[in-house]
Amino acid sequence: QKEVEQNSGPLSVPEGAIASLNCTYSDRGSQSFFWYRQYSGKSPELIMFIYSNGDKEDGRFTAQLNKASQYVSLLIRDSQPSDSATYLCAVNMGYNFNKFYFGSGTKLNVKP
Amino acid sequence: NAGVTQTPKFQVLKTGQSMTLQCAQDMNHNSMYWYRQDPGMGLRLIYYSASEGTTDKGEVPNGYNVSRLNKREFSLRLESAAPSQTSVYFCASSELRGTEAFFGQGTRLTVV
């Protein structure tokens, strides 16, 4: 059974703080990992992807990957109320083609 | 540039009725996917089509059928709708390998 696990939250942080979102996955052979943001009633939109172990930064967002521990995380610095949304972790568990599995999502609330 | 387009956006069915959800993408992607999203469950893969002419079951295929009509279009059919199929359905597309999935705006389906 291929699984992607996330803490459902809600995770509440004050404005300006760092929000830390975590995800674990079951398939050790997975090669690509994605974070999507989903506002209520909307479709998921890509925030970041990461393929290699270590950190990848894009503006206020940092994705971290540890393949040995089968763990991927997303840090949001200087959190803003507009960051309040559900964050979905996605793992590509396909081999010859893409096949994306999603976690249940973590709901983030950023309080002004 | 429309990306991934789903029709309809909303639908109410009676138990036992049938319907087809339509999806089309204009990004020349090889792979297309159907997901359902239920509260607290994240996105679950129903069926996918790695390339034109192929389809395969995902995590929750029971009660559904799909057709990859051509490279652009991938439809999802409910032959005899059940209340358990009340959900939000998302179509997505991607390249065959690597990169991310792009999502349509979703179809909110209620079966009464």
C-alpha cells in the first residue's frame, strides 16, 4: 500500500512566525516530491517541488527532503494571513511514468 | 491558455443515475488523472492514463470507468451513482515523467 502521511492540523501560527509542515511517505524508491496549496473551494496549486536531498528555497518557502528517513517538509517564513490554506504533500511513486499520491493535507491558520 | 478544463462544475444526481465528467487539457501532456477529494481524506487517485491509449486503476476505482478519448481528453463515467460517490472530483494532467501535475477547477458532485 503506497501511503503519504500528513498531520491534518489545524496548525495555528501568529503572523510573522515560521510555519513547519511535515510529510512522510512509504515508497523508498520515490524520486520527486511536491507541495501544493489549496484554498477552500479551489483547486490545488503548486508551491514547490524537490528532487534531491537537502533544502530548496524559493522566496519565503523552503522545502526539505530526507530520502533516508522518507520525510519531506515545508517551511513558510514570515507567515501571512494569506498563507492560511490547506497544504498538500504529493509524492510521485510512478517509475516509468508519473503517478502522484497525495497526503490528506495540513490546514494552516495564520492569525493576524 | 486554459490549462485543464472540467465540465460540469456542479452536478446533483439521484441514486442510480449515470453521468460522465469531462476533462480536456491544452498543454500537450501525455498523462492525465482523475482524483476525488473528500473532507479529511486528501486527494485519492481513481484512474489514470499514462499516455494516449492506456488507462489503469488507481486507489479507489470501484464504481467508475474512464475513457482516454484522445491526447487532450479524459472522461470519467459513473454508471450507477451512489451517495458514497458524493465528492469533489479533480482532473489533472502532467508530462509523462518528471514535473508536476496541473489541476482543473473541480466538479462538485452530490448524489441524493
